[in-house]
Amino acid sequence: MPRTLLLVLAALCAFGVVAALMIRVMPGPLKESDYLVVGSVATLVGLGVLFLALVSTNMKSSDVFFKRRRK
């Protein structure tokens, strides 16, 4: 349970940092579509962080995406 909570918090922190950076970097005045772009990019980065953390911690096999069939 603590590992899952830590992974979720890491994804949420990545989301927050990316969203804050993009809002600060994008030239103003911001429109609704700009906020949509910021949210979608931040979501993509947050899910990417979560995916990479899950692959690197929980799945230690050499073939993460493929499993060999039993004969």
C-alpha cells in the first residue's frame, strides 16, 4: 500500500509541476484552449511518470510487454 501511494503522489507531483511550468511559460492572455493543452500535456507526463515507475519497480522481468507461451 505505501508503494502505491508513493507512485500516485509522484504522478500527481509531476502533473502539478508540468502544469505550473506550462502556465508560466505560455504567453498570455490564456484562452480556454490553452488551459486544455496545459492539462492534456500535464496528464500525459503524469501518466508517463506513473508508467515508468510501475515498470521499473513492480515488473522486474526482462520482457515487460511480452510473455513466452508454455509449450
